[in-house]
Amino acid sequence: MISLKDPALLKKTVQYFRDRYRIPGISLCLTDSYGEDYIMAAGVRNLLQDTLLDPYDHQRVGSLLNIVTSVVILKLQEEGILSLEQTVESILPGILKEGSRISVRQLLQHRSGLKDYLWMDVAGTKCIEHAVSSPRDFFSSRSLVRLVANHNLEFQPGTLFKYSNTNFLLLGLIVEESSGKKFKDAVYQWITQPLQLDRTYFPSTNDLRLPFATGHSKATPDLTDLSDDITYITDLNVSIMGTSGALVSNPAEIQTFMKALFGGSLLSQESMKQMLIFHETDDSERFYGLGLYKYTFENEIAAYGHHSGIHGYESVTLYYPDDEIFATVIVNQTPVGVVSLAHQLFVNR
């Protein structure tokens, strides 16, 4: 069993990395192998106001939602409502030109071959840019899927890995079609309600509930390059992110979810076994299962989890099985490199 050596030292280390990375704020939940949580924050909610960041503040956690969605899909399979081997066409007929070639499992694995809708053109601008430039417009998930629906696949389904937000947008629609519930209601039924995650939610409006940490972006609106200016982000068009990345939470509640997942209280052993079958990705140090990465670090250290970058925020949640330690980190700035930052906190704990 491994306990934290010195909580006061960890707090100083968090402050050190906040200063080193020159970020507005960093919030952390670290859980040792005894189950003791260490929840803390360093920095501010907003650089313009200097209000101290609280670790329980609402923040955007983007594609950490992938793990949540995967759990919901696996719950539906456990209840006999769907199968991972079903095709997209069998559940959502006509939604994709190649829907009969792509299975639910391949969507979960990012091995579908579908283009990523976020990089498609909408009125002369990449779709992802509309998240900040068109906060009042509404984009339905089906309209976003149509951006790629008739394109040729980039590879034969099941043969390669390529991260595509289209996969989890489709999985959200599959949850709704199969369960007869809205996606957020399915998440509430199986995850947020039983785990009492009061500050984790799938937003229906573009702003954040109070109290929240403002996002700070040093990236261009399409997130592909650095900008000379800092953009302060409070509103974000969540309809564009949808079930591929609109989740709001904080480190402590993400950690509660991860502990329940790996503690066996959310899924059956068979479902967890399927979730943890990993395949190669386009990064030799990362592998992907069902909505879940396996990260490999120096000295043969491995961790399961997911990371996210969304306008103004980066986040990562990690479970180190050999040490039985969990770590979730959110920073209210992008780009930062949050996976490296979180692992350094683990090493220096």
C-alpha cells in the first residue's frame, strides 16, 4: 500500500508546476492506495480578477466524457439492449453511407475510419472554430454527423486507430436511440445519480454554472497553432462539442467516477475486461481500448485514463494500477501538455 509522503509538499509541488507552466490555475485530486483523497488547487479562476481557484469549481473536461459514454454503452450491452458487434446502420439506419461496415465497438475504439467532423468546413470555417465564433447558433448532432456522412472512409474499419470526435457523437445518438432516453438522462441514471456527482453534468446552455473557472486560451480558434493573445472563454457552443466533449466537472468528481469504475461498482467483470483490451495508436507510448487510453511512461510505469484539450481547458484522469493511485488534473488554460504535468505530479508526490 502506498500513502502520500507529505501532503504539504504536494501542495508546494502543485504551486511549483503552476508557476513553471505559467498557467492561471491548476486543480488536482490525488488518491493514494489507502483511498485517501488529497484535493487542492493553486492559482486563480480568472487572470483578470485574481479570485483564487477552488478545486471544486466547475470546469470543462472535454473528451474525458469518452470514458463516461463507454460505460453507458457497456451498461446497455449488459442489459441486452444493444451489442458492441451491431453496426451503426442497424441502430441508426441511413445516417452514414458506410454505416453497415462500422460496428459500435469500432466507434468506441476510434477504429471506424470516419473523418472528424470538427475539422470539416461550415460556412467557410472549420467546424471547431464555431465553438467560439458562433456561441448562439445551434448544431444538432445529426447535422454535424452529416458533415462526414457521405465521405469515403479513411481506412478499412478495425484496421487502424485515428481519433475522430465523430465516433463519440454517433455513440451519443446510439445511446438515445437504443435506450429511449436523452443522453444526459442515461448518464444521470447510471453514473452521476448513483455516485452523487452534483457538479458533473452535460450542459444544455453555453455558460457554466457558478462557481466556475474561466478558460484561458493561447491557441488559435481551431486549436492548431499558438496565438499571441490570451482569449478568455466563459461561453462555448456546447452543441458543437455534444457527446464528443461537452462534459463539465471537477477533479474530485471525475476521480469518484474513476474509483467506482476500477473498483468494480459500475460495470461487470466481463465489461471491464472488454474495456481494457488495448490496441496500438498513432503514438507508440499510448494504446486505446473502449473509450480509454493506456499510457506508458518511463521505468515501465503504466496508467489507464483519458486526456482532453478543449477551448480554454486541459484535463487528464489517470489510474496507476501497479501503485493503486488515482490522479485527476484540470488546468484552465490551453495548450499546456497536461498528461506530462500530471505524471510529474505523480512522480513527485
